[in-house]
Amino acid sequence: MSRGDQPVLPAEVRETHISILFFVGDRAYKLKKPVRFDFVDLSSRERRERACHREVELNRRLAPDVYLGVLDVMDPAGEPVDHLVAMRRMPAERRLSALVAASSRHTTPCLAAVAAQLADFHARALRSPAIDAEASRDAIAALWRVNFDVLERFRGALLDPETVERCRTMAEAFLAGRERLFTERVNNGFVCDGHGDLQADDIFYLDDGPRILDCLEFDDTLRYGDVANDIAFLAMDLERLSDPATARTFVHLYERASGVEIPRTLLHFYIAYRAQVRTKVMCLRWSQSDPSSAPAGQAAEAARQLLALCDRHLTAATVRLILVGGLPGTGKSTLSRELGRRLGATVLRSDQLRSELDTGDDDGGGAAGYGEGRYAPEATAAVYRLLLERARPLLELGMPVLIDASWSDARHRAAAMALARDTAAEVGELCCVLDPTIAARRIEARLARGKDLSEATPAIARQMATAADPWPTAHTILTDKPIAACVDEAEEALRGHGAHDRRSAYARCRDPQPNRAARGSQAAPRTEMEGEAVMPRVQPADEWEFLPRDDDLDDDGESVDPAPESAAIHVQEPWSLTPAEDPGRAEVDLSLDGVDGEDDDVPVSYFEDEQPEVGRLATPVRTEEAEPDLEELLESQHYAFAPEPGDSV
């Protein structure tokens, strides 16, 4: 049907847990239900009238042309019996949730416009000490508790009890150690009177810009909070409707519009909180429906999916203290650098702090012998104290921290565990191991270059190995493989530990006993002496295949580096690379990122043909141009190395 040139929209009725919406023509009318929940009381007409007027007032901040006013519902005697919020009806096809579901080309422009509007809205929003108080650590903790109290009623009948308990434990742990983070967010002005209920169903992308509707009006305190909490609601909803990439796009667009980056663990925490809120809403909707009805089934499924989303983001919000240790020459610093980069963790290095203090730690041996002078026990203890002192505020701010040191003394590890308990951080323990002969060669080459902070000598390494305390709780990583593979293994070990022993890891916020990380599934052989981790004897390969890493390839899989796509190099003691004498080869200088972070020009021999034959290597010739150790090759930023077929190990 149509009225003149305008189509007449069909009438519709929709229901939420606290409202009924009537769609008639180009208008929409919202009737508040006479309900009373823990979080809202609409049981009287007067309360519903106040809520209607408040809804119009607040929503005109973002959509002044949509909210038309409040209408009275009269009885035959002319007395008001209820009230309606009157609105312009928005086109359903322009709803953000519909754009996302259809993978519309308008989705990203809509998200950009919404992000810009919200950034401006948050910048202008009301701020006050009373509003700030609602974003304190204790206030947020109270919100989580109230919601969990509601979810308790649905454990077993609707929700998985173990998932509910795991979420409770993880949320408590984050809150227990992050009071400093919440305080700084308040002090830095990130708390305001926000929207409180950003959902894709309530956002419409019109030709002249977005309309953001239906803010939370029935309790001002639930609308007060960190802008990250406001943004997290829509990020959660976008992930639920589409995928995490869409949610990340929105967050990135908001950060770009506002000029401020949201701490990632805090963002995950608030996304989890919003998922918890929606889980509660779906549970209440389920309880209001006939259990055998389709709406009840839909609400039940939504509740379970939202609880799983809450679980995932609380896991992602985990604040970790990662200890990466091992003897000198085992590659722990390179692993720390690359793992820290992948995890977004701050890396603290003992060698760097020792240099700042002009004192010692147990990784050295330059001017003084092991355990003497700069490397005396008291000097080493000072370095570890400073490492943990610098780690503490970062952990309290929700930042993952990785500490690169030998960790050969159990007392230093115990101090790290105490810090983790104080900050309710999860501990990851990784021990790098390598054949002592190979490690010694790496150390000698590093000392010859003189560019690294570490002053360890092979003699120092041997003494440290003798004096080192057993580290049975660490996952051992054999570092004779490409650095990318080592980082993959480390990341998997950290994930495995969290999944295996999540409850005990987080319980340290209440349990005075140190947490012990679960031992990784892959470990190097150990000696019979107190279980100390050592490297098995592994002989180096004579020939290696040279290939670009995945991140050196363009979108079509072609190498973006001018170096050949395949080459063979010869490694000989002391790990020097030899220029080719075979006329079928050429020489090329490659800039390899070594363990010291410096670029060294290394002559590498390679075949001009794309498929070199194994065994066509020239007779090795010792060269004085460069003698990089194997660590430089295996830990290159640009290339991964692996033995060619037929090599003996």
C-alpha cells in the first residue's frame, strides 16, 4: 500500500525485557513494562512516566531529531494510565546490524561515522566527581558481582556452571590487581556520562549521518563510566554479529577519531563485562518466556554464546608476567624480543639494567669473574630487585611484562612469584636450552663483535650451569630452530598453561601460596642431577636451505626482498659463511639482524637457479669479512633457516 508517493510501512510489534515497541507508519512508540528487577523498578505509572521523559532528554544528545516527546495513554475518564515515548521510525535496512549481516559496503563508512560521533560525544560529555566514582575499581567490581548473582540463578538450567565460575575467577583477578589502572583512567579524564547501551540494533546509518538511539536511561550510574566501557559494548555486539575483525576495525576507528589508544587488556575486560550484561539480559528474557517457545530457545542460545564471548575476552584480558631464562648463548634475549613483540608485552632485560646500575647480574663476566665484583651475589640481587620494581607498575596498569634474565637462582624466581601474587598476574616460565658447545660458539662470536650488552664468557656459562638451581616449573625451549618456531612454541606453552591451570593461576589474588606454572608438554632431556634442564648433544647441519619468511612475501606470495627466493649456504666452524667459488653461483650481501640488534653485512653464497641441487657447495674457504654465529642466522628478522634434505644432524 502507499499514501500518495510514499509507501506505507507495515505495522510491527517488538518486545524487550523492559519495553514493548509499536511501529505504525513512520512513527515508533515505546511502552515501558510494569516490571521490577534488581537493576530497574518500573512497577508504578509515575516511575514509568519519569523514565519516558528521561529517555527523551538523554537520547536527544545523540539523536535530537528522532526523539519527538512523551505521549500519555488515557482511560475513558481522561486520566493517564501510562505513557509512551514517541519517535521517528528508522529504516530497518539502514540498521547497523543489518549492514553487518549483509556485509554491506556501507558497513565501514558507518562504523567510521559512528566512531567519530562517539569520540566527539565523549569529549563533550558531562564529567564530575560523582561520575568518576562509578568508574573506580570497587564500583566496577560491584557491577560484576551483581550480574553474577543474577547468573547464579541460571547455572545448570541454562548456563554451564564451570564457565560461570571461570569467568567469575578471572574477573576477580583482573580487578584485584588493577586498582592503579582504574584510578589513572579516572585521573586522566576518561570517565564521563556516556551512552551505556551501544548496540548495533539501535544504530542507523542515514544519508546525512548516523543516528545512535536508546541510551540507558533508567539508572544514571550504569551510564557513567570509562569511555572504553562505552565503546566495548558496541565492539562486543559487532563481534557477536560478525567477527572479531569487525570489532577491531570499529575500535581502531574510534581510537583514531579520539586520538587516544585504549589499553588492550582493559578493552578486553570491558568487552567481557558487556557480554556478561547481555548474558544476564538474555537469561531474564528466557525466564519471561514459555520454556517451549521459539523466543525462549533463541534467548537461551544467545545467553550461552554471550557467556562464551565473556569467557574468551576475560582470557584475553589476562595480565601476564613472563619469565624467559636460560644460560648465556641460548638465545633467550632474541626469543624475549620477538615474543614480546608478538604479545605486545614490555620487555625488561637484565643486561640493560645491569648496565644502567653499573653493577652486575649473573649473565656477565667481563672485567670480573663469575660471582665477583660487578657479578657478586649482592649486585645480582640488586638487578633482579630493580627488574621487579619496574615490572610492578606496568602489571598494575594491566600491561603484560616479559623479563629477560637467566633466572638461574630460585630465590629470584620466588620474588617474581610474589610480585605476581601481589598484582594478580599469571606467570609464564620459559627456559631456553641449547647444546653447550653451540652456545659457547655463540658467546665467543658475540664477544668478538663487542656490540652486545651481555659480557658472559663460555667459562662463566659453565660456572652458571654448575650453580644453577633446578627450574622444574619452566617450559624448556630448544633454541636450535628458527626463531619463528621458537616463538610459536613459547606462545603455545603460555596458552597451554593458562588453559590447564587457569583457576589456580588466578586464585593467587586470594591464595598466599606461590603459583607454579604447568610444565610444558615438550621438554628437552634432563640430567639425573636434580632435574636440571640441559641441551642434548646435537651436531650442526652442514648445509642449510635459505628461504624468505612469510612476512617477507607480498600479497601474491612473491618475495619482496631483493635476495634470491632460494639459496644454499655452507656453515663451518666457527660458523663463518664462505663465498662461492663455483661459477654457477654469485655473491650477495644480506643485512641480517643479529642478536645484538645491529645490522651486519654478511656475504652469503647462493645458486642463481631457483632450485639448487643439494651438494653443489664449493669447498669451504675461511673468510675474514664476517664471522656471524649461527644465532645471528637462526634469529634473523628477515629469514628462517632449516636443514636441506639429506643433511645429517
